[in-house]
Amino acid sequence: MPEKQRKILVTSALPYANGDIHIGHLVEYLQTDIWVRFQKLRGHRCCYFCADDTHGTAITISSRKKGVTEEEFIAGVSKAHQADFAAFGIEFDNYGSTNSPETRRFCVEIWDAIRKAGLVEEREIKQLYDPVAETFLADRFVKGTCPKCGKPDQYGDSCECGAVYSPADLIDPVSVLSNTTPELRSAKHLFVEIERCHEFLADWVANSGALQPEIVNYLNGQFLSDALRPWDISRPAPYFGFEIPDSPGNYWYVWYDAPIGYIGSSLQWCEKHGEDIYSWWKDPETEIHHFIGKDICYFHTLFWPAMLKSVGYNLPTKVHIHGFLTVNGEKMSKSRGTFILARTYLNHLNPSYLRYFFATKTSPRVDDLDLNFEEMEAKVNADLVGNVVNLASRSAKFASVTGLGEAYPEDGGLFAAAAGISEEVAAAYEERDYGKALRLILECGYRANKFFEDAAPWTIRKELAALEADPAADPAAKEAAFRKLQDVATVSVNLFRQIIVYLTPILPDLTAQTEELLGCRIASWSDAQTPLLGKKIGQYKHMMTRVPKEGIEAMIEETKKLNTPAPSAEPADAAADAEPAAPEAAVSDDQWKDSGQPLFDEPMSETITIDDFLKVDLRVGRIVEAEQVAEARKLLKLKISLGGTETRQVFAGIKAAYPEPEKLIGRLVVFVANLQPRKMKFGLSEGMVVASGPGGPDVFLTFPDEGAKPGMRLH
């Protein structure tokens, strides 16, 4: 029975119009594009809306430096952003700007609703003012010494120690705009009393199903367990933004109109297509899906639902929250050549490489995603070039001679098996578990290549050529040889086509090349269920090359040479006027009270049962051999004894943390003994050693206490 058509509105966080798109941004936009393409391939009505986030003091500062107006500045940035997105195959149904009449319209409409709900209060507050730059200073335009721990060079909203404070609390504050000491001046601000929505928000967070379990735990623990602080929603002039109609001289804070930009962008699309905007934002049949990073979940899971509730709009169906990008296990760095702009990447490498690699790393969890160029090279070369494209290049040259048969031949159940995983692959895409989807798809590729190898069509082609060259050859024998070759080509090409249907959301360029080769479109997910028959196909054209090492090296070198300093007040992927995205309680002097930062970086998973836990067979193991893997940047090769003659080989990504592996020999570790073995480039890995930490040099193996013996089970 066909799936009921869904009506889905999708957004990604709006990129701030004060910098270029870099590969860290692409973690979000690529996974969103993949999800949208999947929904459209399934036949659903799905629209993807985005816009540039254009307001705030940082835009004014940047435009002055360029000698242009704010409007001219953001227009140029928008053009560059959209060009970068398009080059990576990211397709928006509409890309707008928060500095638009459509966004202003809904700012007013939602503001009126918030006012009528009695949520707005006016207060006189003291705020730091830069007399040289002649502007009030947003939190991130002030630096100084933390009033809690005494650490210097901290921003005006929070310290690395976890303390949260007002800019006025800083010791020796300095304006980052003029490098002068700011003054404390009074100004009228408007606040939204978000605490009055506490009961609604607590219920929505707990029961809506819109949030990942670890985010629910985080919100309950960090915010909803106490009164929610008022939200400062206005900024005094001068400020680039929308002036508040009923409060002259005050402007809506950038984080107020940024999410409203989703609605403004969708209105632009509706007006072009003759649609009613409220049929998208007020129709209960419409699903609203937001894709955002974990740094802004505070705004999208508390303030934004409260705003939507006040005006009677649809609440988010799902807020898909992802982690950050690290490169080679570390934060992106200009000096190391890993703070890579999208345009710099495109100068040297195929965007499909990054689309594929990011997809292999994408899961429903809020985990950070690590880009290791050696791993990207290995995955693309093995999975795409060596598996998928290899099948196409080898089978197409026979199919271009024989054409595809009128009936689908016997293939040992391969086509049926690949068709049978359709819903499992679809469910993985739906849950944003692209890594799982790809594992299922690539298994089809391995089976298809084995079929091709076993069938040995090159041998059949030689037999046919010999028969065709022999004037006395039996015509029936020639016909039988031709049909045998055509059968192999028909099966192989159709197995390849099935794989491409499933890969279409991730690799649209490869799909376009396949469509050209086969002479027909891949238009629906159901195309994987029916063989393509009775067709002539074109000559094979090269689809994808192996990842060039020299391309990676040139990209890194270009990044180092650019050496562009970060914006003085805020990175390009966040609004410069932003409040702390994830404020935490200050660390106490109690030596046993930790900051809780690791718990925020990797929130707790959903609750499991004891039966779930018992499925994992944790054993004490002893490291009896440990050595470097010369070709790998991250891996050590370990041999683990589980007692007696039972040993396992493991490749563990702990090289940076344990550069002298011989010192590990003899140590006891906790070992996952029933993990399915994984075939790697360097050999078979037969389990996993348990460790903690974010990665790179900060990995800490778990060592059992004295008295534990190899083979003991952990309970």
C-alpha cells in the first residue's frame, strides 16, 4: 500500500551574513539537503526554506569597513552564500533574507501576539557603551577578566570555566570594536517573560516527541529545573534591524527575527506559487522540521516554541539537532589549514566526496562529526570508486553492446533482495541515520560485484567473438552466447541502478550521470522495485575519480595561505549579538563538582532496559601486543587476550593519546567482545576497547581495578 503523501516544511539554521560558508556549516546543510531529497524521492510534498541572518551590530561594522551600506553588504554576502551552497548540490525551494518585508510582517504579527499574551515587560538596564564606536555593546563585543575564576580575555556573557554573567560584571572590560574601556549607560530594554510559558514548555519538551532524548535530558537538567530567565528581546539605537513599532528607538534583537526568517522565506515562496502561507504554518497536517546545531538548541527548543504557541502557529514536529565538526579530531584551525572555506574546498576537490563522507558519519545522535582526510580518501575510494562506480564501468561496456534484455534473467535472488531492503533503508534516511542506510546499500554493491566476477562476462564475450569470427559457427550457438552475455549485463546494470536509486539523496551528481548513461530518469524511490528492460544504453563516461592526495594537500596549503583572521567579535556561523547559546551554572569551589561540560558536549542517551544492556558482552581483556599502524594517523593495532588461547585483534583510534603503544602491553582493559567484526583497510577488527573523551589526544582507556582477570564479564 503506497505511503500517504506528507506535507513537510524544512528549515536549516540561517547562516549569519558576516562571513563565508565553511565546511563546518556544511555539516548541517548537507544533511538537511539529503533528508529533503529523500522525502521528495518518496513522493512527499517537501519544501526547504532558508535565508541569510542579516541584522545586528556586526553587519554595520563590516559594511563600514567595506565602505558600503548594510543593504549592499548583505546582498553581496547572500550571492556568495547561495553560490557555495549550489556548488555542493544543496537545493533550497526558497532562499531569502531576514531583512525583508516578509520577515518584518511576521515580526509584527508575532510581537502583537506576545504583547496580547502579557509576556512583555519593559525595564531600564545598565549596558556597556563604546563612546568611540558610538554604540551599545552586545555581549560578544566585550572582553575582560572573568569575575568568577579570574581567567583573562573572556567574552562578556560567559567564561570557559562555565560561569555566566553580565558584561558589566567583567573585570577590566574592553570593547573589541575600539580596544577602549566602555562606559556603563542606562537604556530601556524589552523583555519576554519566558517563565510564564514554563508549564507549556516543560510539557512540550517531555511529551511532543520533537526532540532527541539526550536533548530532553539536557533541557530538563539545565533550564526547566529552575525558573527560566527573562529574554532581552530589544536593542537600543543605533542598530541594524527592524525598529519595534510600539517602542520607538528600540530594535528587535537579531535572535528574535532570525527564526521568523523561516516564515518570511516560506511566504516569498508561497507568493511565487499562489499558496496560502497559513496552510503551511497553521495547518495541523503540515510537519515542521528544523535542522540545527547543538549550540543554538536553547533558542529553538524554548524561545521559538513559546513564540509559535503565542501566535497559534504549528509547533515543530521535529528539531533535528547535530553536533559540531572537528577535523582530525580537533577544532578547525587556520594555522593547521583545517578551517576550510567551502570555496577553497571546491577549488581542489569534488563536492560529492564531502557529501558522501559526511553522510557516512551522520546519525540521529548529537555526536560531533570528525573529518579525517585519510579516512575520507579511504572511504570514497573503496565504497564509491571501488564498489559502486566500478560496477557501472565494468558492466556498462557489455550492456552498451548487448542492450538490456526484454525479460529479467535469473540472478539468484539478488534484485529481489535489494528491493527487499527498501523500507529499511528508507527508515534509516527518515531517522537521519545515513551511516546505517549506506551500510545496507553498500552490501548490495558487494553482492552485485561478486555476481559480476563470478559470471565472468569477459570470457563469454571472447566465446561470442570467436563464434562471430567463424563462418561455420552454429547460429543457435551464437544466439545463446549473445543471450548469456546480455543476461549478465542486464542483471549487473539493474543491480547498479538499484544502488543509485538508494544513493540519490546523497549523491545527486552520480544519479544525473546514471540517468544520462541509461537514458531515463530516476524519479521515484519505487524505481528500485522494477527492473529496467528492453533498452539500449549509452557509452559509459567516467563518473568519479579516486580522491587525489595532491588535491587534499593543495586545499590545506591554500587555507594556510589565506590566513584570514576570524571576525573580531563572532564566528561567521553565529549571530554576533547572540546570547550564550548554552549557559551553565558557574562551577562551585567544591573540588568534586565538575563543570558538566562533557555532559553538554555529549548529552546522555535515551533510557534502556537491563535486557538491552545485557546484549553487550563486556569482558576484561589484557593487551598482549600493541603497535603503530604506519599508514594510519589515528589507529593502533592491539592484540587482546581474553584468557587461555582466546585472543582478538583490534584497531583502536587511540594513537594520539598513546604515542608509545609498547607501554600498554600487559595492561587490563574493558573489551566489547560480541561486536560484529569489521573489515578495515589494515585488517580485521574483532571488537572494541572501551574509552572516554572527545578524541585526539584526549582519549582515556578504561582500566579495570586490581584483581580483575582476562575473560571476566562486567555486570
